[in-house]
Amino acid sequence: MVDGTERPIQRPQDQQKQKSHYSGKKKRHTRKHLILTDRERRVLVLSKAREGKVHGHSAVG
């Protein structure tokens, strides 16, 4: 199973970082994580944290 989540972060002070971390879906500044598990719910892959602006499909690659 593949799943993703957005975790809220404190608003960055740098204007460029604010732009890249702002998630329009959640209407706040976030970091995205993707996870891949097997049927026994063991974590197989945990992606590095990505900026909130990155779409979930783009975050895989």
C-alpha cells in the first residue's frame, strides 16, 4: 500500500521557502511524506520529506 501525508510546519521566514512549502490543499505550510507498506503493515519505504507545494505523484521520483 502506498500512502502520503502532509505534516504542518512553522511558517519559514524566507519568502522563497514560504512559497515552496505552502500547500494550497491544506491552506498552510507543510512537508510531505510518502510511505510504502506490505500486507503485514511493515514499512518498506519511507520517502524523504518534500515541500508542501510538490504534488504527491511528483514526490515519488
